[in-house]
Amino acid sequence: MVLLLLLATVSACVIIDVPLLTRGSRRRDLLVWGLFWITGIGAVVCSLYKINVPSPLLLVMMVYKPVNNLFTSWFY
């Protein structure tokens, strides 16, 4: 039931926003808008169905840990 409400809300937003974005030939804006919506819908669906998703912070930590270790070796 909640998923249907989510899809109805998304459909209403698509009906309103997509013509505005396509009218001004804003393809990049439309692409970014779509990516944000897909990400948001995915997050809501995972939350509704209680799917465990690892935190995006783990990716940030994995990327910056070598940089942190480098600076630690330089300045400590």
C-alpha cells in the first residue's frame, strides 16, 4: 500500500517536472534529476522492505583512509 502511494507521488512529480526540464533543452538537469529520483526511490524501497544496505560512509572511509595514513606518516 505504501509502495503504491510512493509510486503515485513519483508519477505526479514526473508529470509536473519532466515537461519543464525537456522544454528548455536541459538534458543534464534531466539526467541529474532522474539519478536523484532513482536513488531516492531505491532508498525508500529498501527502507520499506527492511533491506540492510551498508552505509555510504564506509565507501568514504575506504577512499580516505590511505590519504589519512599518508598524512599521518608525513606529519606525526
